[in-house]
Amino acid sequence: LHNFNLFPKLNPVEATSALFFQLFPNISVTIYPHSVYTLMTFPTSTPGVTKETLSLLMAPGAKLKDDTDEQYKEKCEKLLAFVVNINDEDVVAIENLQEGLYNARDQGIHGEFLPKYDWPVHRFQNMI
């Protein structure tokens, strides 16, 4: 069922799971059974515009024995396209937050962020 060989020594639960780590405020690390990707987001001087850097790292030996180099490359490209699609959804939320904060500042509005998008920011602020 797998498109890639997995990291060695995974137990059955790890072989079908993903781990998600968020290093506040702008770094995400995701570990799949066959790969790791990192995402760093950076605000720009333009409100509502975010720059991101995404790296996809495949496990050593991830290529299946029967796959050609071209098949493996295509599978990696499809995985990257999936990750980019998911992250594009996150960027929309980040850019909406930036734009909202910018507009609120100019209008003298103070208060809670939009909970749907920014609960992690609000939670972090409450912790400190």
C-alpha cells in the first residue's frame, strides 16, 4: 500500500502515523513514515503577504525496489504537490491574520483575534 519504503525500525503505529511539531511562531516540522518536511513562514512588509520556505526530505532508501528512477521522481513530486496544497490553505489563514492585524491597528481596534484562524497565537499570548 505504501508508495515509499519507510524509515527503518518503525512500529506498526508509527508506520501509519504522522507527527506535527510547531516551533512558535513560524516553523513547522512534519514527520511522515517515509519523509520529513519543514515549513518556515515569514511575514513581508506588505500586509497580507507571506513568504514561505518548504523543504521535503525523503528517508534514505525510500525508493521502492521495483520503481524506476522516473517513477520515484514522479511519486516524490506528487507528495510535494500534496504538501504544498495543504500548506497553501495555511498560508491563507496566516495572510488573513496579518491583514486583519494591520487593518485593526489603523482603525484603533483592540481585542481578541479571530478564533477560527489564530487560536494558537492567542493561546501562546495567554501562556506568557
